[in-house]
Amino acid sequence: MDLVPKIKTDAINEWLERLPGSIGIGNVRYTTSGKCDDSSLIQGTQPIAGDIDKIKLAVSFNGNIIISKKLKDEITNNFGNIVLNYESDIVCYKLLLELKQGKKLVEAVRCVMEDLDGAFSVIGILGDGTFFAFKDPHGIKPLCAGHSPDRQTWAFSSESVSLDMNSFEHDFELEPGEFVIATKDGFIRQQIIEKPKHAFCAFEYAYFARPDSQFNGEYVYEVREAFGRNIVYENPDVVKECDIIMSVPETGDDPAMGVHEASGLRWERSSRRHRYITERAFISRDNERFSTIDKKINIIGSKVSGKNIIICEDSIVRGDTTKIIIDKLRKSGAKKVFVFSTFPRVIGPCFYGIDMSTYEELIGAKKSSEEIAKNIGANGVCFQSIDKLVKAIGKPCDELCLACATGKYPTPLAQKMADMKKQKFLKCCEENSHNCETEENIE
């Protein structure tokens, strides 16, 4: 439920005594679905363990799945009164259901890949000690593999940085639709979806991933620096008007370096992040977000007074963070404030594991760049273009998921849900009503 470094040595030793063995999986809690009260959050922690007909399974899951009525009925009809509150439940019991029918693990995983709609990177253990991992056929969320220097330990991880921190060597990023078994002698890889449609989440590059993680053979921070250079080249008139650059720490720091390199403007380190406030505003409850941002980011007022400023921001989703920071800059005497957003304007929700699932909460779904600037108190907002973003990432456009910026979703049920939600949202906008988005049963 908290940060990994906060787990005390005594607690780790207690768990090792209670769970003896040579294989283990874990998960750091981050919910994008279900209720947010404490009891629900604890109930939704992972790994998830289940069993049927003497088959035992535990899985750790990252992503988000569109849970159709058909899928839910299939599982509940076979497992009785089981409550399916989270996507991890669906993955675990769907896999158990396929194994119950006598399928080998690889065939059971193939059925999961073919029947589930959404993003899922999964690590699992069977009761017989089989240690495995797989990715959805679009490879939306990251998942990599590596080994210890003595080749005695083999590991999977959401990001390469955790391998680095434990002195492991990074072996490979799992391919979309790939199934991997880890043994004492290494990895056995099998591509079980023959023609996967790559759709890696572009938002990982802008916000989610650690800057020192690697995707596609390149460090994330290098891509973010390229984002910053791109916005300078796309907005030379704004650059000419400004005196200094400022970043929204920490995901704004790397693009700020790129803006500095391309513009020659001084990067004034006048915005500082409180290192001991660990709450993330992006996933905070609405009533907590303002307080979290206000405490988390401090502005050194004397450094910005009388200046025209470029703020480097990773993205503008709700606009809350940027609005509060701009308000602080105005109170500190800033003359003009322009926002450079490394991610294009977010116009659609995400159903693949990012906490922005409704049109209603997205400022970019309702407002143009000019209207967003007015709303957050900026003199202008400049979004990196989709073309430049794609070029900096280094993958073809059709191998990235850009649904939140384009409205084109890589999986059919997500597209159906987005279209339904958008229709209701637009109707509500016309009628001037609020809170009109509701969950739908997707057949």
C-alpha cells in the first residue's frame, strides 16, 4: 500500500519466514478502478491468489481491463458467489477457469490474451512452482526481464530501473502477446500471438515511467529532453518573448533541459518539490488534490518577479497542478507565464491503467488551447504536436497507443466505451448539465 523503501527489514524477514521458497511476486498498490476508501483499497491489493480443483495460482497485474458482462458471467457461473471488483480478479479467475478445463498453461494464457480487452502485463506463479509472465497482444504496459550477475536469480519487472537498483542485468522487454517462463537456467520465451498489434502507451514516456528506465533501447529522460527541444522549435515566437525557463518538478525537469538546450534561455531552478510529501496529485481524490499540490511545490518568488516565464510541464490533464503553480507565480510578481506541455492535448479518457477515465474531468476534452490558457491563468499554452512526440519516441505511430490524444483506441471494447461516453458527454455539454457520465455494461 506504500512505497517499497518504507518496508522495514523486520517486516521483510517476517514474511520470508511465513512464506518460505525460492520464488515470489509482489505489487505496489495503485488503483485506477473501484472505490477509493481504505477498506476497498486494501481489498484490492495484489498479488491475487485463487484455486480450483487443486490448481493453485497467484498473479500480479499491471494495467486495466474492460470487464464485459459476458466475461463476468462466464467467471461467476463457474466460481459461484465470487466478487469481481478488480481487473486482477478477472485475470486470476479467467486463467484458473482455462486451466480447470484441462488446458496447458501456454494454451490457457493464449485464451486470456484472446478473450480479455485492455492492457495487462502479468506475472504469475502456479502451485507447482512454475514462474511465468505475459503481455497483452498490444503490449500497452511495460514489462521486462533480467537476471543477477551470478545467474542464480531471474526476475520480471514493470520497469528496467528496478533491475538496475538490484544490480541485475536487463535482458529484454517482453513483446506484445509474448509468454515467458523463468526457470533456474533462464528464460523460455514463446510468442503465442503470431501477429500482435503494437500499441505501447505513449504516456509512459511523458509521465509514468522513471526517467532512468529504458524502453526500446533508450532512456526515458533522453526522450523527454527531445520533447523539450521539439516545443522550442514549434514555438519560436513564445521563446523570444521569455526571460527564463521553469519546470514543474520532477517530470518537467528533463524536458526543461531540452528547452534550455534549444532556446539558450536560463533554466531557473526556482520551483522545488518537497521530497517528503510522497502523495501523487495525479491520483489524489479531488478534494485532496489542491492541498497536495500546494504543499508539494514551492516557488522561490524573488527569482521570478518581473520575468516572462516558460513553465515546462509533462502534460495537462485536469489543469489543477498547473493552475495552482501559475497562481503562485502571479502572486510572486511574474509578468507573463507560458506553459509548454510535452504531451499533446488530452482529449479522451484512458481505459488502460491511467487514472483519467471520464471526459468530464479532462480540461482538453472541453476546451481549446486558448481556453485552457484562460482557465489556468496562463498567457498561452503550447502542446507538443503528436508528430513530434512520435518522432522523439522513435517508434512508428501505429506502434503506440495515443488514444487519449487522438480518440482512436487500439482495442474494440475500449473504443466502444469511449464512443458511448463521448456521446453522453457531448449531449450533457449541450444541455449544460454535470456529472452525466455513467458506467455502461459493455456486451
